[in-house]
Amino acid sequence: IFLKGGGNVRIDVVQVLLKMIFTVLVPLLVGKSLSTHRKVAQVVKKHGYKMTVLGNFLLIMVPTMKIASAQSKGSFKGLRVEQYFITICIGMGVHILFVIFNFTGTLLLKLKKPYRKSIVFVASTKTLPVAMTVLSFVDPEIGDRGVMSVACMAAHFCQIIADSTLVSIWLKMDPIKPKQPELSS
């Protein structure tokens, strides 16, 4: 929908994988290894909330900058609302397929309900930070990253609403029973 030429699109999977390793996996491993040091753990504990707020702010800034850049280039001109709606539907379709696939897998593995529910949500969810990271590797010839980030954010929002609805339905079907206190004699 947002592709410039409308022709064949080629993505070098190895190049994207290497970039993902160096921008996601390596920082994760470095952060995890640093967190095992006592002094780093103390700083994180002391400033944990501030670090969380800073991380969320920086996450918000990535798509904001991409959208602002796309707007200044005029990339949104000529796009119709129907195109965004179709893109959101495609994103939700992929999410629903992931939920069905993962739910089926947990049934085949005969997992207990609490594990099944957790695995279905964790394995089916596509996070916005990962989507923004992948978009940063997309060749600009394919399309404007700012325009694509709007579709990713909208699909992510719809995914959150859909998952919340699914959780609500599952809770109605299988309510959590409060634990009864044990009576001691």
C-alpha cells in the first residue's frame, strides 16, 4: 500500500538480521551483563523510575521524528484514509493468525491454561519498538519510513485493544477464583 514503485520489493534478510543483532541483541546482552554488577544494580535501583520514563520518552520520539520528517517531505499527500484502514486490517490479520497459530501450538503441546494464555500473548505480540527498529533498516526506496511508522503505530494500538478484549473474554470464561484462607485449629 505504501510502496513507492508498486513493483518487486527485495529485502536482504541477512543484512537486516545482522543489523538487528547489533542494534537489539548486543545492547540487550551488554545491559544484562552490566546489571549483574553490584554498583550498576544499585544505580538502576535508585534511578529505575527515571530510567523507565526516559526510555519511554525516547521510544515515543522515534516514530515522532519519522512522522515529522515524512510530513515535511510531503509524503502524506495523496494517501487516502482507506489505505490506512487496509493496512491496519492487514496488521490485525497477521496478529490474529499468530494468535491462532500459537493457541493451536499450545493445545498440541497440552499445556495448562495459565501457561497457554501466557504463551499465546507473549508469542503473538509484535512490539512497537521492534517494528520501529525493523523500519529503520528498510531501504528508503521501498517507501517513506514515517508513513510506514503511522501504520505500525495504528496496528500496534489495535493489537493492544484486541488483546485486552481477548483477556476480558478469557476471564469471563474462566474466572480467577480467590484463594480461601486455611483455617487453623
